[in-house]
Amino acid sequence: MTVYKFTERAYAKMIFHAAKYPHLAVNGVLLGTKESGEIVDAIPLFHQCLYVTPMAEVALLQIDAFAQRENLVVAGYYAAPENFYENSVERAPAGKIADKIQENYKNACFVIIENKLMTLDQKSEAIKVYNCCSDSGRWSQVKGLILKSNLTLQAVAALLQRGAMKEIIDFDNHLDNPENDWTNQFLNQDLQKILAMY
């Protein structure tokens, strides 16, 4: 069984994306290292229309090129359903993207952000992680989710309380204004500095 490890950056950016648009469904892709498969970054995709295929194709092509430049792989997909009580893979928005990622990367993961656990104090991980069983082709939840640092939840909680989620830029924001950096490099640098304090 694959054990997925998430860096502070990857976890924080998923949570920030969902927290910025609590009234909407959001989705994004996860980037991992080629060697260990550790999930090191999250690229927020959409918050307006998750099912627009041409926009998703454009975004995924650009993300794939970015991942190759950074010596990473597209290693997963994340989604936060719009409805507070819908936290299952079957009801996840635009889940076909996860299936396509899994076709290209056999250890891909599918992360569902648990709306009920999205709080400002972050006492437990607000995500459920799934991998695809090669026999059935169905996504099943995996145990043993490991955040890279035990202090990640504390740091993310502090950043949420400061309103850090307002800074994250998804691909929808980039389409509205091409100057918006969907890679969130400015946020990555700030996160690295702030998370290093915890």
C-alpha cells in the first residue's frame, strides 16, 4: 500500500484554496517528487466552473510543463465539494481529472477536503486521501496519512487566522488576469518563511 506524505506547502495551499471559496466547490492538482512520490506542492485549478473541459485541458498542459521544469510529476488531484456534507470521491467535482492523472501516474492520489474539518484551529487533518485499486479501478481511502511535520496544523491554523487564504491564486484568477501567477511563487516563498517558524 502506498503511504502518502504531504509537505506543509502542499497541505496549506489545498486548505487555503478551499478556505478562500467556502461557498463554492474547488479543485486542483498535486505535484510530487519523481523519486519518493512525496506530495510537495498543490496547484489550485478552479472555483467557478470545474467542468469546462477546454479550460481544464489548457491548465493541465501548462501545469505538466511547469512540473517537468521543476523535475516533478503530476501526482494527484484534490477537490472540495460545494455541499458541506458531500465528502466522498463519488460526489467530488470533476473527478474524471483524477482518473486521467491516475492513468499517467499509477501511484496518484485523490484528496477530498473534508468541509466539516475546515476550521480556523485545524486540530486534525482536513483531508481524506484515496488511491486507485488496480484490480477494481475504484478509488479507496488509505490510512496512514502523514504530514511532513507535526507542526503543520498549528502553522496552517495561525495562517488561516491571519487571512492568508486571500492570497492564493487559482487558474480561474489567472484566466481573469494573466498577470496572476497560478504557480503562487510569491506565496510559496512566504509559506516557507512562516512555516519555518513553527
